[in-house]
Amino acid sequence: MVSLTNPGPYDALVVVDLQKDFLPGGSLAVPDGDRVVPVVNDLIKSFRLAHRPVFATRDWHPPKHCSFKQQGGTWPVHCVKNTRGAEFADDADIGDDVTIISKATEQDVESYSGFHRTDLASRLRSLGVKRIVAVGLATDYCVLHTVLDALDEDFGVAVVEDGIAAVEVEVGDARRAIERMRSAGAEVVAGLGVA
Ligand code: VGL
Ligand code: ZN
């Protein structure tokens, strides 16, 4: 049976922004962000075994990106390209077989979605992908907008709650983001379950 840990021939895994700056100790740390890493690694292993594609998006900002506070934006400096904070989590199993999608690379443009001004949609289509499984950081920003854009692009989406974590600038942002993804058509599942 096709399941998240036994992906079918039309599935791809999309790992969103699992980068050091979003993990505890990072400049824009997501509370408990490291909780998602083993779940993400289980999924990467399953997709690899099934010869299904794995994509990892990364926030890849220039040093004066418009989203940074000193540029008039919202966020502390984070994920500046080619710095340590922009690296994938050390214990994330993001190997050479994972396709990296860099986003928000232009100084004057913010992109929460991995689909925004990238070739992710066309790459997925050329691989025959019809559904993505989405995990990563952060639930209320880049996961949310990546999922909404995927649905807009007519991909099916399954989101694994144990594999995502939220910034929660306002209490309830995580819950509201999950509700928005669900009402837009994503299937939100609690976890990978017991095998
Ligand atoms: C993100 C805030 C700013 C994210 C990226 O990956 O969710 N959040 N840049
Ligand atoms: Zn960012």
C-alpha cells in the first residue's frame, strides 16, 4: 500500500528550509525546530529506498536582504548565502541525491514559498510528480506558503505535523497555518505512525 513511508510512483518529498539559523541556537530559531529532524530523516530514507525524488529548499539571502530588520524588514539577519547559518542542519540526511532549491536570493524580493521564482514546479512536473509530501520549517511561513503554492500549481500535498514546527510570532499561528493548509486542500497527517 502506498503511504508516506512507502511512497508511490508520483510522489516527491519536499524538505523546507531545514537550516541552522532556524534551529535552536540559530538567529531565527524555531522553538523545538530540531524535533522535526528524525522525522525528516525517516522520510528521506523511505523516498531514497523507493527511488523517489527528494528536494530541499533553502532560504538563501544576500547580506542586505529586504526581510532583515536593518533593511526595514521583519526578521533578524538569517540564512545569508554561503554562511554557516544557511547550512542545512548537521544531522539532516541531505545527501548528494537531494536536489537543492535556493529561494529568496534577490535583495529586494521576499519569497516564503519554495515555488516563488524558482524552477521547483517545472522540475516536479518533468519527473511526473503529482503529489508532494511536505515537511520542514517554519509551519507558519515557508511551509505554509510552499504548500499553498503547490496546491495552486495543482500538486496534491500531504503535510506531516510531526515534521514541521512553527515560529509563532503570535500564539495560534501554527494552528491557523495548519487550518489554512487543510482548507486549501492539503492532507495533514499527525505523524508517520508505527511501522
Ligand atoms: C522563514 C521567516 C523568514 C521560513 C524564512 O523558512 O519559514 N521564515 N525567512
Ligand atoms: Zn528568510
